[in-house]
Amino acid sequence: MGESMYQFYYADQKQKYHQGVYMDDITNHFKITKIRPTMWEEHCLECSAPFCYKNCLHYVARNDGRCKRFENGFRVFQDKKACCGQGVHIKFRKWANMMTIIFPVMLTTDTYQKLYEKNQKLGEHLRKVVGSKLPVKIRWEIIRTREYLRRKKLRTMEKTKDIPDAFVFHGFSYDEQKYNLIMEIFDDHTSVYRTAIPIHSGENLYILKREQLASKCWTFDYLVKIYPENNLEAEMDILWCDFVCGESVISEKPADKVKCVVWDLDNTIWDGILLETDDLKQLKLRAEVLKVIQELDRRGILQSVSSKNDMEMAWPVVEKLGIAEYFLYPQIHWNAKSESIRQIAKSLNIGIDSLVLIDDSIFERKQVQSELPQVRTYDVDDLGKLLQLPEFRVVTTAESKNRRAMYRAEEKRNEMMNMENTGTVEFLKKCHLKIRLFVPETEDEIMRCYELVVRTNQLNMSGRKYSTKEFEGVLQRSGHKNFAFSCQDDFGEYGIVGFGQYRIEQERLIFTEFAMSCRVAGKYVESALFAELLQMENCKSGEFRISITKKNILLRNTLEEIGFLTEQKSVNHIKYQYGNKLIYSDLVKVEKEL
């Protein structure tokens, strides 16, 4: 069923598309020994099935009656570069995501191949069920039962102690624009890890090493969701999208093209030796250095520093010379330069064979060559001819010109996303979550608010399912104020995720409508929002009356967790009140456009 296990049986295999050309191969970069089984299904980020089917403007019935989240499901194709020789073509519709459970085992590649073949047969059987003339309800029951039994069997496989060494992604994007592909881990409805994979037009291959991940990424029974940021309807092929065990492939000879230049400092970047200079103002850039640095950057060749110096002394000089912005993951210490180069390659997630060292010291160049024969080294006197060498002649595109900025963002992300020993609050701090509060006015904004109200069940205060005409009346209620809010963090945009309405009576906010996407549940967005509204309207308290439904227990639990207090309670309703002491109300930044 593809590189993993997919719901490929809903796709029309006869539907044609112009397939991209894949030049790279995971095996060139990483030797995979084990793979964690997955069962990718198409899901909705705003799902409240089956209640949303009648009201959702984006509902399109799949063959089993469920919602069609991809244009043509998971359409598989054969390619030897994909896991088990099979890739998948997908086109996300709005709010679509591919989701799997984290199963408790890592399988050897041979065992995984056998599992794949067994599930391929099951998938072909289910494809026949999908295309049969059986009633829709019967088709759905057969498919769901078989999928449930398959998940149950995977869940009960003997748990192994192996944890992934990496998450590998190899795909091809058909979209001209760049965007982030979000990978998010959930404990039920609570997001516990989130990262972004930058996707550009054409081929994309990323290997996220274990230190870039978190233990949540291999916690049994957690959920993995993968989706394009900001509800983008992206189209792509996927060859690999898996947690794996293995190790990086280390070449014994230099790569054809250079990806990163590592500079020494003393008598290389500048004339003179830092520790022997009384007046640091005397340290000047060597001739041609700035020109070479700027041209390498223009070509999309990354740059870093390896220097035997004191970081606290050396880096201010680099900054003063105006070149600090060009260097990623600088290594300034007294350890061997071969170790520095290993660390830079690891941090950038590129092969060591694609790095070069520029250093005036023949001793340092020889030390690196003896430890890392695949790394090119150059004397600083070679600067004049460097840019004309074939290994530095790389294709320059708009994407490559922006490569440093992309890696700079990734550098920040890696620093902020070391999640091994942090809880949800620390995780959220590192995400720099912020919401934009505004009045919905455009047709698109109003329709999105309507969608939230009629689709959202778990975080909906009234539970009312208005018609579009009725919702127009809601927006025009006399003496009421409407608001909406969007959300984003360092790793991407969520789009408009909430709508609300309130009136003011005697310094109290009386909320009459509120609906929020479950995508931001557990992120203390509500705490920041309600505290901000109270302050903005100069009110002392807020009142929140919820109609109790089977689905909105998440909203009730969320409000009570952040500090809402029960004022009245009946069988069908709860009236909460809150003041200005909501927990973690300063965790999320609020930007107002009201």
C-alpha cells in the first residue's frame, strides 16, 4: 500500500496526471534498516463527522459515504526509489490531512516488505468492495471493520525498544509557491510536537534526525498528522514519509558540488590573530573575502565558521565586520576542526562530502583530510580562483538565493524545538504562537466563521446549526459585537480558527456565540483571547453560557482548565463566569485589528 499502508482503494487509478521526475534517492543519504509501520488515512482538520456532512460547504461524498478529503484519494504508482517500490500521488483539499496512529514496533526492511505485500492484497480486496454495487452503508461497514482489525493487529504486535533515528521525507511538489508541510503529533486532541518541512516546487528530500524530533514522535498510540500550512490545496507525490532506523551514508570522496563552505577566522577571514591583537579594531577583512562570501550566498551555497578561538571574544568581531548573518551553526572552540565540520554537517542535515574548509593552516587542512577524506580543503590563497572551480558552479535559482534564510529559520527551529524534557507549556513557548483578532467583514472571512459555527462540535458554545440566512441574522444582532481570530506560529499559519460574539452589560462581557477549531485546542489560545477581550472592553468579568451537548465536553474541560468557574448548572446548560486571572493568558501573543 505505498511506502506505508494507505487507503489507496478509494482512488481512481485510471485518472492521469503528468508525473514529476525524481533525481535523488534516499539511499544516497541514509541507510535504512528498520521502518515503523503506518496506516495513512485521509482525514479532515476540522472533522466533526458525521454531523458536519449536512452543513459543510466542502463536503464531497466518497464511495463509502464519508468525506472525500483528497481530490482522488491516495493514487499509488510504481517507482523503485520509493519504499517497497511504490509511491503515492495526492492533492489535498481544504482542511485535508493524512493521519496515522503510531504503532509500537520497528520492523526490519525484509519484514516490512512482507507486511506491505500482505496489506497490498487486503487493499485490492477493499478496492473491489469500494467499486461494488453494495449499499453505501454496507460498503462502509465492511471497509471500516477490516481497517479496524488491521489496526488492532498492528497495535498488538510485540513492542520493540528501538526508537527511530530519523524521519525521512522524499516527495515532489507540483505547486509553484513555497509552503510548509506541517508534521504534528497529538495525544488525543492535544498537540505535543509540531515541526515544519519547507516544500519548494519540484523535488524535496529531507532527513530529520532524532535530535530534531522528540520522544512524542515515537510514543505508542499517539497520532501523526501531516498537512500543508494555511489550508493550502497542495498537490504532491510522496516516495517516503516514515520514521526509520539506520545511519547516514558517508561518502569517501567529495560530492560533485559544494553545499557549504566552512571558514577559518585568524589569517583567513581577517588579517591577524585574535589572541595576539591588543586593539581588535586592527582586525580587518582580508582582500576578496567579502566578495567571495556574498557570491557564495547568492549562489545558494551555505557558509559557517570553524575557528580555534574563544567564542565570546571572536563572535563580536565577526558581527562588527558585518558578516555574522552569513554563517550558520558557527563552531568557535578549541576542539579538532574535523569534529566541528561533523557538527556543522549534522546541524545542516547535509552530507559531509558536500562541505569544504578554507583555512590558512596546512596543519588544520591535513588534520581534516586525514579524518574526513571526503571534505575538500583550500588554502586562503586560493580565494582568487575559488569561484571558477567546477564544484562551485551550481545552478542559481530564486529558491537557492533564499536558501540561507530557509536554513536560518531551521536553525532557530532546531534550537527552540528540543522537546526531550519539556512539557506542553514549554513547547508552546518555543512555538511563539500568536493570534490576530479582527472583525470579519469580507465574504471569505464571514463564510469561514459560518463554517466554524456549523461544523465545530467539540469547541462550540451553542451547538446551533444555522442556515446561511440565519447566520446573517446572528451577525446583525443589535448591541452585539462580532470577532474572529486567526493563528500562526514559527512553523506555519493555521488560518482563521475562531469566531465569537458578545454584548456588554454592566461591565460584564456576555458571550452569545463562540466556536473554535480543535486544531488549536490545548494551546491556551482561549486563555489569551478571553483575557484580551476583557481588558479591551474595560470589563471586570465575562459570562459564558454553554448548551451541553455530547460533543462539546472538550470546550467545557478547556474553559475549566484555564480558570472559568461554574456559576449555574442544569441538565442542558452551564453558565460560567471568569475574571482577569486566567492561567497562561500571557503565553500567546494577541494582535488586534478591531
